[in-house]
Amino acid sequence: MGAARMRVGLGYDVHPFGGAGPLILGGVELPGPGLAGHSDADVVAHVAADALLGAAGLPDLGTLLPADDDQWRGVRSIELVRAVAARLVESGWRVVNIDVVVAIEEPRLGPHVAAMCANLVDALGESRADDELMVSVKPKRGEGVGFVGRREGIEAWAVALIERATQ
């Protein structure tokens, strides 16, 4: 059986509120309390990066860029996506699409979705399969249920599709 031409990866992340910095999602600074984490705790960027790494068969984000490495302390997570994109290119992969779901009660993300998508597309740089790379970010609410509904934190998932780069 030949090598796979396309692969799918899944990313998941959760962060509680309580960080010292601003709330950053998809590289966009939003109103509201920041998230606790080693970097800027951008769950949208984290799940996109983990989905891409999983699809490529590379180590997860925490293994590749560990939280106990001070090099990554306070870094903007959109830069982590940029680093993952470079690894994909080195491994012979290109990104076809990324689909992100982010669960947050407040603030409302609708007005910021286009900017988040644009930031992710930009961070993917030369790892994009073509100019029509599809990146979507879909905000959901907790509807008062669970830690998201109680406004204790944010949860996110992503699915990514990658393909072998053509020579």
C-alpha cells in the first residue's frame, strides 16, 4: 500500500480564565479577562496547531514546544502556528483546510471571526496548499452549562486536512 496523500488531524485544548494578559483568540485581542497559560493561551491557535501536527504524524504542541521551555513563555500563540507550518513544509506537507470550534460564553466572537481566520491563514504561510485555503472558526456558547457556561474558561476543537506537497 502506498503512502497516504491526505491526512486528517484533531486538536483539543482548554484554558481557564485568570491569566495576567489580555484575552487572545486566533491572534485577535478581545475584551474580557485573559486565559491562564504559559504562552498567551490562545486556544484557537493551539487547537489549529495540534490538529496540523497530528495530521502530519508529528509530536503534539506540548511535546514539540514544551511549556517548561522559557523560550515559549508569553509568546503569541499565532507564532506557534507559524512554527508548526514550517515543520509541515519540512516534512513535505501542505495545509488544505482547518475547521475550528471554540466554546466561550462571552465575549461574542462573531464580529472577530474573519480576523481570526485571516491571522491563521497568514501564519500558515508557505504551508498552504493553494490560495484558496479554507480556514473556519465557529463560535459556540455554553448556554449556561458546564465550566464554559459558568464563564470559568474556554474550550476548543479543530480538524485539519493536509496533503503531500507535489514535487
